[in-house]
Amino acid sequence: MHTNKEILNQGIKKAMWSLPCFFIGPVVIHFAYLNPLQPTYYLILGIGITIAISAMVFLFLGLKTIMKALFGN
């Protein structure tokens, strides 16, 4: 079996996008919980949750693409 390096690079790029999101998302959520009385509480909390969920999605898509590159269709 032969590895498709172009698809492998795409998968690695997708997975690398998840790394900053794994750190930024919880930090934003933590900042939202520090100020629950602020009027922007729900907005900041929503942004943090969206970033955290996008981190999981990017990692899943990256790993799925890497597996496709390594093992074929």
C-alpha cells in the first residue's frame, strides 16, 4: 500500500487547526464564567463553546483525512 502524501498533508493541516482551538476555547469559556453579570456574558460563552466544538470537529476531520491517506478509501 502506498501513502498519498497530498491527502496526508491536508489531514495534518486540518488537525493542526484544532490545536490552537483546544487552548483558546476553554480560556474564552473561563473568561465568560469570571464575569457572569456582564451583558456580554452569553455572547462570550457562546463564542467559547463554538471554538471548543470547532476544535473537536477539526481534529475529527483531520484524523479522518489522515486515515484515508494511509489506508485508502
